[in-house]
Amino acid sequence: MDSRPIGVFDSGVGGLTIVRGLIELMPDEQILYYGDTARYPYGPRSRDEVRRFALDIASWLVEQDVKMLVAACNSAASAGLDHVREAFPDLPVVEVVEPAVRAAIRVTRNRRIGVIGTELTVASGAYQKVVDATRENVTLVSQACPRFVEFVERGETAGPEVIEVARGYLAPLQSQDVDTLILGCTHYPLLQGVLHFVMRDAVLISSAEETAQDVYAQLTRRDLFRIADQPPVHRFVSSGDAATFQALGARFLGPEITAVEERTLGPVA
Amino acid sequence: MDSRPIGVFDSGVGGLTIVRGLIELMPDEQILYYGDTARYPYGPRSRDEVRRFALDIASWLVEQDVKMLVAACNSAASAGLDHVREAFPDLPVVEVVEPAVRAAIRVTRNRRIGVIGTELTVASGAYQKVVDATRENVTLVSQACPRFVEFVERGETAGPEVIEVARGYLAPLQSQDVDTLILGCTHYPLLQGVLHFVMRDAVLISSAEETAQDVYAQLTRRDLFRIADQPPVHRFVSSGDAATFQALGARFLGPEITAVEERTLGPVA
């Protein structure tokens, strides 16, 4: 057993959907979340910059004595986390792309998998690279859905407008006959209702759920679960404005979001 | 649009996993939850009794002016809800068995589906009946997991003991080569970590998620979403002790569980 917190980081609040998944599966675990909102989004940054940000944040989380690191950030996963793993060889590191790809390959019947994400995640080819690395004979069809994040952030996850937009984005995937759809952005679990409504026949793969199950499996194998009489106390840290983080974060996590601390780890450029 | 609450009922607190699913997909909706904890569990009751309970509770929820009814209770679904639908022909009624079966049939590749539940749900054959009604050529393998509820209710969802127990329950399903596993009890979403750890190759179907997606689709088709400036206020009503409901309910729903009212709708026998 190990009562230290699990460190989770993201470029913003989206990674809180991963926290939601962790709390559901492992209600006794303590979470320390770092949202780098001052430098959000990571998408337009260079690969080197994103790698440096990830290492800065990981180093700080390690100083805070986390027992595991969850990179709840598609951009960080796309840029690679090998340098973080090299810097902290004993720290288990879980990210969001690989668990989702593994789950999709397990689920698909016709070997045609769709992935939706921001324009930058899609352009990075991160999902395709992981699919290639599995050497499985599956076809990945990618679709950028640039407007989804704004809908989620203003809380509009139902109604005719978001359905219309979803129909537009998903039509190419439907015509490509994908039977499994990866939600390749941490914001999208909040759109599962509309996505399922529009693509009724596809199986949705939420990286939040799959990542949480990966964390559960790693804690089990390494015997790292927290066992304590006290309920967990989570901690939320933001590099940008704490009040904004808290207000937006409540959409993603619900009332479990508590006081948010502000902390800058590097130059905000 | 329709700003009235969604009525959800269960024999106890387990249905709160459905509420969790509803809040995640439809954060603006208001929930009125009735947990018939004084008569929990419904399993040992006769079919006629359970049907009467369901009608009593549905009638009270209709008096409270709900716009939709979610029977978050495997026993109530097993006993049938046709009399509730007849009594309130204009009220949309969603239950938990059919959405899960539909999802499992959509997902399975080898047409071999497992379902786990309490001894009474398994003995009722409710899942088999729904599978038969679909006329799909799939095999359903059922397995009762009597000890899972106690593990969930004492919050032991990780660790060697629950994994050992899960291995025992799931071994027959694994040897029957099921590739899809329905969690046929509202308590089981809290065990997704251990279930996935033990049955890594199977796809888990949570009736909580599938039911929430059904509710979303019905609200969309009927244009019944709540649109309001005020955040939703949920209401939790229990026929048994409110403090017990609240303490246990927090495991299922987290801090969204607020004050619990006590209210008896019929003789507690």
C-alpha cells in the first residue's frame, strides 16, 4: 500500500474528466492535479516546448511526492513522455492515447476505428503512431472537431445546435463505416450523449475510462493502493487564474472540485 | 424544452450510479430520486409485490411532476413495467435491462455475452428474456455474484480480497469465452476497475452509462431538455433512514448527494 497522491496533469481543465474516472474507480485515492491553464492550449507550441513543460510539471509533482504520474493531456502524449520516464525511472507513468487505442482494437469488429480530436491532435498523428506500433491490421480514420471544445466549455452538451455540428463532423466517419470511435480529447466525455445519439451503431471509447482502468491495473500490480481511515483530500493547482479554473472545472468534475491554488512552474510565454 | 425533474427510483442506493451517469451526460437536468430502502432488497419479494411497489413509487413521482421515469432497478425491470406504462401512457419510461442488452449485442464479436448480477436477478432470467425478444443469434451466459454488493457497500473496490472473489466469479464466464460482459446490477459500476483487471479482454457494458444514453436520446427526440439559468437542484428521498442513505449514497454519487428526505409510500412489510 502507498498513501501518497496520484499526480495528474493537463494543459488545462480537460484532464479533470480523467480525475472523474479515477475517483469513480478508486474513491480512496488522493489526487494532486496540475492544470497549466496559463499556457493553454499546448497545441500551437513546438514539440520541444511541450516536452519541456511536461518535464517541469512532472518534476514539481515528484517533489510533491506523488506515487504515480498521469499525463491527462493528448498534446503531451503526442510530444512523447520518454524523457519524463528517463528522468524518473521508478515512477509509473500513464498517458491517455495508448489505453484508448488498445481498448478500440479490443472492441472493433470490422477493424475500422475512428478517432476525433482537436485539429492539432489529429494533425500530430499521435493515434496513428500508436496504432502502427501495435502492428494490428486496423484502419484508423481521423476527424478534427474544432468546435466541440467551445460547446463543452460553455456547457452546451445538448440541443439542436451541438447535434447539428456533431452530425457534420461525424458524417465522414460514418461513411467510412467505422464501428468504434475513440474520443481523442479529454473534453469529449461530456459529449457522449450527443455522440452516441448521432453514431448510434458505433462503440464509444472514452480515454478517461480507459486511462482510469490502466491506473487501477498498475496500482494493483504494484500494490500501491491507498488504505486510510480518512477520506481523501484532493488538491487542484492551476498556473492561470484560480477562479476561472474552479468555475470551468466544476463542469468537468462536479462538486468534488475544491479550492484551487495558483502556481507558476516556468516562464509564461 | 421542459424544466421539470427526471424521476429515478430504485429499491435502494444502487440506482445512484444511474444518477451519476445522468449528471455526467446532462449536467443541467434536475433529478428526483426515490430509494425504497425500507423495503430493500426487492429480490425476495413476489413479482406482484414488486409491481405494486413500482406503481406506488411511479404514482408519487408523477404527483411530483416528473417529466420522465427511470426505473434504475433490475428487480423492477425484471418484474415488468407494463402496468406503469399503462397507468401513465404519456410518461416516457426508461429501464436498465434493455439498454444494456442492446449495447452488448452491438459490441460482441463472437456473439457470446456474459451477464453478472445478484442471485435473484440471474434467477429471474430477465436478461435472457430481453435477449430472446431481440431474436438476435447470441448466447447469454449468466453468473450470480452474491458477494459483490457487500464489497461495494463497505467501499472495498480494490485489493487482493475483492480480486480473488472476482476471479472466482468470472472464471466460468472466461471459460465460456464471452467477449462482452454486462454489469447487471447497479452496484457494479464501482467494480469496473477490478472487473476489467480480471477480464482484460472483455468489453464491459455498464447499464448506468447505457441507460443515461437512452435518457439523453429520449429527451432529444421529445425536445424535453431543461434550459435554465439556475444550476439544477437534485432531491433525494428515501423510505428508510435518511442518514444511512446519505452516508452510503455518497459512495455511489459523491458529494452531489445532498440532504435526504424520509418518506414512506406504502406499508413497510
